[in-house]
Amino acid sequence: MAEQDPRTPAERIIERSADRRPGDPTELSRHALQYQRTLEGYFRTSAPPRWMERISEIDRGIARERKRLERTHRALRHRYDGDPEAFARRWRETVEAWAFDPALNELIAQHNEWYPIERRLPFDLRTRDYVKVNGRDYRRPVLDAAWALSEFPAT
């Protein structure tokens, strides 16, 4: 199994931006340097906000993975029709070996880390967590075998 990067998604982004050299296409112009750059300014001027774009990308990616899993689940169920134990075993093996999109999981990790800050969610001292958005947790699940088995059970 590949070794996990101990840095947070935010630390990886900041490190990549710190590696830029003068003359890079992403270098700020003299005009842009005349204005104070703050997080508040970023949040006000980002249209649509990055959190909104990211949620759309994540939801589309999750729907895509769900469709792929559903097709495979249906095919295996048809193949092992009448033998639920063999189906359950084969489905677990399939899900354990499934190649989930690492870029999508990285995006989900970024969302889970940055969303409450970007949306300025209030902090609930009783639960010691950010408040829910429309009654739902803002976090998106990382796509792995446990997620797949919760979406498409082996039984």
C-alpha cells in the first residue's frame, strides 16, 4: 500500500505555491501587487466561490463512482444469482481492489478541511464542531471500500 503523505491538503497547496519562480505564468502582476490580499477579499471576490465549484466537482465525481460501482454490483449479483455467500465474498473482494479516483479523494479532503473556513461557519461549543449546514454535516465521505460497502451492501 502506498505511504500516506502526512501533510494536510492545505500544507501541500501552500508548499506548491511557495515553489514558484519569478517569471512563472502564475506570478502576480505589478498591478495586482498594489492591492492588499486578504482571505476576506478572496472570499468576497471569488465568483462563484471556490467552495461552490469544489462541491459541484465532488458531487459529480461521487455520482460517477456510484454509477461504476452500481454497474459492477448489478453484474456480480446477476452472475452469482442464487448463491448469496459467493456473491458477498466476490463483492467484498471487488470493492477492496477497487481503484477509487485519488484526485477526487484529494478534493474531498480539501473540501472537508477548507469548507467551514470559506463559508465562515459558526463553531458550536457544545459539540466542539462546526454547525451543520441545513441539518447536514458539511463533510463529504472519502471514497474507499467502507464507503462502497455502505452504498452497496454485500448482503
